[in-house]
Amino acid sequence: MLHDETVPTELIDRLEHVKIRETVWIKMSDGCELAAKIWIPASASAVPAVLEYIPYRRRDNKAARDHQIHAYFAAQGYASVRVDMRGSGDSGGALHDEYLPQEMEDGLAILKWIAAQPWCNGRIGLFGLSWGGFNALQLASFAPPEVGAVITVCSSDDRYADDVHYMGGCLLTDNLSWASNMFAFNSCPPDPKVVGARWRDMWLDRLDNSGLWLDTWLRHPHRDDYWKQGSVCENYQAIKVPVMAVSGWRDGYTNPVFRLMEHLDVPRRAIVGAWGHKYPHQGGPGPAINFLNECVCWWDRWLKDVPNGIENEPRLRAWMMEPSSPLNAHSPGRWVAEPEWPSSRIHERCWSFDVGALVDDRESRVNSALSIQSPLSVGLFAGKWCSYAEETDLPWDQRQEDGGALLFDTEPLSEDIEILGAPVVELEISADQPVAQAAVRLCEVAPNDRAARVSFAILNLCHRKSHEQPRPLIPGEKYSVSLTLNHIAQRFPKGHRIRLAISSSYWPLAWPSPRPARLTIYTERSSLILPIRAPRTQDLELRDLGSPQMAPAPAASLLAPAFREWMVHQNLGSNKVELRVINNEPRIRLQDHGLELGREVQEVYSYQNNDYATIRGFVEQVRHFKRDNWDIRTLTRTTMTSTEECFQIRATLDAFEGDARIFARSWDESIPRKLV
């Protein structure tokens, strides 16, 4: 199990009566069969069902996590269905990209199939983390009659503005990391024990047809129809069923939670904790909660019509973060709540800019011009855009970054300040290049000068007016721009300082502009606006969200432990700088069917002599599958570089059966840069 909490006796009793259908085939209209695993409660009567529909391999990669969740739901009286998406796991076909119309067509067919089964009463809930959270919202927007409620975790309503690809019109390097991850996932074979002798033909079809998704994503640098498809923000009113939206402050997907609460017109609820990109009963840094119980309460109300009052919960529950060390395994703080969002109890407070200072007085405007051309080292300690391994990939002490940025500090605070919402930075700014970016970091500075990043934003200044129709800058011309930082709940204690840091690059979190740019900030018309929330005694009376409970994980043998490392290396002789990330999953053997599996991942982001022409991102993944004499290995490598005119991708895919390489392909692509 992922947690040491004792499984309650009542839950164990219920779990013993859950029936598991290991592999069930669902045929699509074109004849493609999708593989599903189903957990069915002991009740002989038809019950509501819940569906998780993702490409992450139900039989091996997510087998433990899936059982912990789906068996729990089945023990609470729900038929819980987990489907491998077309081209993944044991399902047929090839997976060509995220959130395609084919994915929606298949999903709607799955819903009809579930509703027609004798164990289902026709009422279905949709849920998922990340991809599954995305397509839960997307499928709900088609208003299928079978769907009665949604739980979406760490997902987005806007595929361009708040996803792994772009942020503020800037290209995220998580785009490369994620594309490489799916490159590796799509190289994995189905299980011969499930699909039989056709496994090799199915595998070769995937290897040959899944494609290089990174190429596609780089060819859409602006918010065009490619990104609008699947973005439910295009029409929030299309969603007609209750929605619970969940995320964590260390995740990349916090902002969509707040937009969903603001714009949906259905019963809705939000929970935002301190977690990274994981379900809240499994995520760190803690505190984790009894999230599966919260899900069951949601399902009970909207799928079983149980009058449990969940609709009367506050619209928003959020973890108010306290200052802490990057090494802290937990996140000090407390739960706070707002009955509505946006909240009328939150007010704006503005600080104007002075030279090196934030001044809490709108009348004290200082007319100065401050410029910065940041070294590429600003960002090496930023962590990932979206944290997956919370022990290694969170932002470090920001003093490592501050030497290459303009800094604006308050005086030590005379009282505590708490914020909840999205900070905003308004700048009057100019640049000496037609394409430039600005990165802003909001930090909490302790009396010992330790600086912790609270929130941040980056903006491609060509996108200052529009992500759909960006325009180049006129060098030297002044522009008024607004940067909305990621939503956050944070307490700044008395005696600490608030810092705003501004830089002209943020590598390797974001790919830099084509050439180094010098930014000039004009202080008279620049300001920081914070969403201030006063503490409320009612927060002390909030219902306890409990400690994690889940079904025990299936038995597995550990063959090799996980290994994770996040290392910055600077060679002072060659002046080459590298951020090297190792994220190796444990190698395990699943006891119920004897499969061994493992994953090894290495990412390297580098540059030399602060030269933009040397910027390079590299990701390598190895996937292993073994049972008896069946021994499969795939190796994917992706290298990305750039010139002032284009992005360059070189990628290779090699697949091995035993010692024999049975498939090899390489890509060498050049994609024009379009104001990015």
C-alpha cells in the first residue's frame, strides 16, 4: 500500500465481496475493441457506475493505484469501470494525440455500453486525474444522458492557457517532457496473456502509427482551433451535471478549478490542497485527505439521490499555506473555505514600485526606468511546471534565482497578510527585441533572508493582447501589460517580506525567446495587486476531511527501488550548465499474473556560455516488460534545440524482443518559430 493507514474492518468485509472482471471487451462502431477492468459490488441489483477512461495501462502500470480506487468505490456500492483508451494497454488501435474526436466518440460509446449492462442502473459518474479529468469534463460537455456527475482532478478547461504545452504564450519545457512520456507509453505492447498471439501485430501497429506528438504541438504555438477543440471554456454552459473540481498548489492545474467554480452553472464544489499531480489520498507533500470518501459522498448525492447535504458544503475548500523549507515533507497550514467563488470577502491591495522596493501607497509613485537582461541560469531552481515527484521537483530557495532578476521588496510586514486567489502584476514595459518574455515570481522572504516562491507567471510579450493573434513588439516602445499569476492561498507572517522578482527568461521551465532581450520596467505605472483574505473563525469549524483510506494494493515484489534525482551541474572549465533529472520508477513483479515492469527516465536541459544557440533539451525513456521467456524493452530518445528561426527535433524509437531489435525509426524535423 502507498500509505500505512489501517484499512477499516468494515471496508475489508465489503471488499471481500467485490467481484472483479479482469478483462472485458467493449466493441466500438468500427470494430476496434477496448479493454476494460470492472469492479462490481456484491449487490445483485443494478447499481450506478463510475468510469475512469485513460491511456495509462490498467493491467500493469496503474494496476495498484486502480485497484485501490476502484475496489473502494465498488465496496461502497458502485460498479467501477476502468477502460484502456484506444491504442493503449490491451486495447486495439493506435493513439494519435490527446483529446481527439475519436476519443470522444469512443467515450460516448463506452457510456452507452455501461448503461446497457445488467449490473448498471443507467446512471454513471465520470472521474479522473489529469487526462481522465480532462476527458471527464469533455465528455460531460456532450450532455450524454447516462452521465449524472463529474469529479475532475488536476485537469484543465483551457488546453492552451493552462496545460502542459504553453503558459502565457511561452513554450513550456514540460511540453517536451510530456511528449516524450507519451512517446514512450505509445511504444508499449499489449499483454500476450490477454490478447493472445495477435499481440505482436498490435504492438507493431502502435509503433508504426502513434507518431511524434511533439511535432504537432510545436506547430500550434498560438491559441487556434487545435487547442479550442476539447477546451470546455469555449462553452461552460454545455456541462449540465454537478462537478467537483480538485487540485493542489504544487500541481500545474490550479487555475482551472477557480474558473470552473466561477463559470459553471451547476451544483459544484472545489478542493485545493497542498499536493502535486496526484490524487489527494496519495499526494504529497501532505496533508493527504480521505479523498475517496469525498468522492463517494458526491456520487451518493448525485447518482443515488442520497440527501447527504454535500451540496451545502462551501464552494471552495483551500489549504492556506504557511512558510516552510523546501525540505519539509509536509505543508504547514490550515483549511479555509469560501461559500462562493469569486468571493466578496476578498479585496485587492496594491503595492507600487520603487527602486528595489514595493511601496504600499498608490500615491507614492516613483518615475524610474529599471532594466534587466537575465542570464539563462534564472530558472534552474524553479522546479517543474507541474510537480510529479514532490521530493525532488519543487522550487528551491529563490536566492539561487534572484541574482539575475529585478527585485522589489516590501518592508518587514507589521502584521500577517493572507492571500487567496490570483495575484496580478501590472507593468509598463519595453524590450529591445521584437520577441521577448517576462517572468514574474511572488516570493515570501523570511527574516533569515530565505526566499520561497509562492506563485509565478510568464508572458510572451507578443501575446500581451491576444493568444490567438500575437503581434511582435516594436523595440523601445512602451507597453502596458498585465500578468495574472497562478492562484494560491498563502500566509505572509509579520516580520517577513513580500518580494516580486522580474526576469527576462525562466529556463528551463520555459523555452527562451529567439534572442536575449533586455527588458525595461517603468516603475511609475507598475504595481503588484494581491487578493487579501482576512482570517475567519468559522474556518476552525470546517468538517474534517479525514485521513486517507483505500483498498489494499495487489501484491507485488520489489525487484529494484525507485531512484529520483534533480541535479544542477556547472562545469566552470567549459561554462556548460546542465539540469539533470532522473526519475526511475521501482521495478516490480505483479504477483497475480507474474509480469515484471519498470521505467527509467532521464531528462537533461543544458546551455553553454549563456548562448541561446546552445540551448538543448533531451529526454530518454526505457520501458521494460518481462514474463517467463517474453522479454520486451523499448527505448525512446528525443532531443530538442532551436535557432532564431526554428525548433529542431531529433527523435528515435527502438523496440526489442529479447536481444533482437524488431523496430527502429528516427525523426529529424524542423518547425518554424512563430513569435515564440
